[in-house]
Amino acid sequence: MFQNKKHRIALISVDGDPAVEIGQEEAGGQNVYVRQVGYALAQQGWQVDMFTRRSSPEQAAMSTTGYAYAQHSPNCRTIRLKAGPAEFIGRDNLFDYLPEFIEEFQQFQQQQGFHYSLIHTNYWLSSWVGMELKKQQPLIQVHTYHSLGAIKYRSIGDVPVIAAQRLAVEKACLETIDCVVATSPQEQKHMRILVSSNGKIEMIPCGTDTDKFGQIQRSAAREKLGIAPDAKMVLYVGRFDRRKGIETLVRAIAKSSFRGEANLQLVIGGGSRPGQSDGIERDRIASIVTELGLENCTTFTGRLDEIVLPFYYAAADVCVVPSHYEPFGLVAIEAMASQTPVVASDVGGLQFTVVPEVTGLLAPPKDEVAFAAAIDRILINPAWRDQLGEAARQRTEIAFSWYSVAFRLTQLYTRLLSETAPNTRPRIAV
């Protein structure tokens, strides 16, 4: 059986570097997913190479190979290939550089002396890369969308020029590759309704690190962060992006029945870069905070690294995920793993991860009144807050550990490899 031997597979995430610091512009759930899936698959015996593009001059190539590496474990590494200038390029402007990425990928295989038998692509840009590679060599392609253009473009006014290309690629991907992974039943439904009724889909959720999150008591976390024991702490974690709905949260706090009380605290965690789109959104949110007179109870923490992030989740009374849409919502299950209840938008994968009245509450997106009411329900009842938090932790342990995600992906990969006819199967690197 394939899972009993170490076979080399490629995770391709052109636009989402799995080794980058989370919280930078356009660095979020996709980066975490690829990195954690890669780590967990390596622990289960796969040789995992995670491919992304060089996005900074500091990501220098190693002199012995000509490629930039980040070695995470003996069986897991990030490999950065050239695809345009070594600088940040927004996702909507990356498509023209993908042929260079493919050429670099092929050169890497040639230098290493093998071809990958299976690739798992992430986001639509990488799906195009994978489909082009399939034309050049026999391989199995698995894909995770992370977001669907058909949903994204319904929620924004300024639709980019690349939109038509993206929609066509996402449709071709679902209809032609070996298997698409949906991370929630809601995402699977949207694929069938909005993308194509054809193609193979398997539902495998995202995961979270149940060892890293959930090991800190609220009192200890607050002591470390300098947060008062009696504070009513509402937490947001994520990028500064209009689609993340931070404005809805801020306006909900302004309508909270706890507004004006000295112990109410809104903590907004996430990094931004001045002058970039996330920095502009951060400034816009700050201006709304000022406009509503919430400066005294609002804290912008900046980027939260993986060491301090578990303390913020543990310290909070409630974590709010007010996104206009999420195919899954990693922040929700990170908070749930930390025994912190979640108030989230009633959209997409959040309808799957958050169980209303059991692990948290759902509210209509962009509805600040509904969000205020949901937040207040949890803040006003600490005993119920703890009950929700305990159930949330149990749900993540059962359904959302990275080990369980990697185990199910291993089953999928193994089945697909087994179904490949011997005379068409490429040589597998061992």
C-alpha cells in the first residue's frame, strides 16, 4: 500500500507561501492550511515538497541548488520558485507569471531526477498550474479552492479584469482534474450550484493545532497579556480586508449594552503594511473607531505571532468572525480549540464549523444589530460562555485536528494512486 512507504508529493500554493509570517498582506488561512497539511502529511510518512513563488529579495536561493528552501522537518520543505519579480504581487496580477512558475517547476524536477506522481494545488492560480502540468506529464491532481470566484465577485463592487479568467479556470478544474476537496458541506454545495455539476468532490475539512490551542487557562492568559480579570474581552483575528467584516464588528460594539462600561475591551489582532491595501483598510477601521468614540476600549495589537496568538484566544470571552463569506474559517476553529465561543457570520463554511447555541452563535453578515445582540448574550452569561467553550473544544478534538485532516487526505491520495493504471503511472520518487 502507498501509505506504508514514503512517496514524494507536491503541494503547490503559488500565491500563499506556507513559510511566510501569517498576517502579512494576503497571507491568512490558505497559508496556514498548506503549511499544516504539509507538516501533518510528513508525519504520516509522505515526503512533502511545498512550492510557492519567491516574493521577496530576502528569500535568497541556496547556492548548491539554485533554489530557495525552507526546511521544516526531515520530510517537509518549502521550495520557492521564480514567478515574476521577487516582490509582493497581488493575486489578481499574478496570472501572467504562471508560465514561468511552470518552467521553474519542470526544471526543478529535471534537476532532482524525478517527476511527482501526485500534486495538491491550492487556490485557482495553482489549479491552472496543475492542469498545465498534467498536459506535460502523467500525474494525479487534487485541488482545494480556498475561495470561489463565483461567490467573491457577488460581494464586491469593483470586479477585477481577471474575473472571467478565474471563473473559467475554476470550472475547468472541477470538471477535469482527479478530485476537488471541499472543506465544508456548504462549499461543496456552492461548487455544484455555482461552478459545475460535473467532476469529483470529496469533503475533508480544514484543521487546527489542538496541542497549541486550548492549553492555557483564561486567567493565566489575561495575566500574561495585562488584561483585567473582569474585562469583557471581544476578539477579532485576521487580515485587514473589507470582506472580513471588521466594520460590522466595530459598529456592533458601539451598539453593545456593555458600551460605556470600563471593562469592555475590543481587541483587533492582525498586521498591516502602510500604503498597501491592508494598511488602507486598517486606517479606515481606525477612523470608524474614532468616529464612534471607541478609542478607549479598542486595541489594535498588530500582527500576532504563533507564540502569542494562543494567549489572545484563551483570554477572550468571545471571538468574532464577521466575514462576508468564508469557505471554511480557520480562525473560528482556532478559537473553538481554545475553549472560546465564536460569534460568526451565517455564511459558507462558518455554518459548518460553528454550531449555533452549542459552540457559539451565528448572525447575518453585515448586520451590526444582530452581531451586537449575539455578543451581548455571551458576555452577559459567563456560565453559558464556559459551557459553549467546552463544547467548542470537544468539537475541534473530534472533527478538526490536523492529524485527522492529513489521515483523510492520505486515504484520498492512496486511493487515487491505487486507481492509476500501472502503465500510465509516473515513476514515484522514494
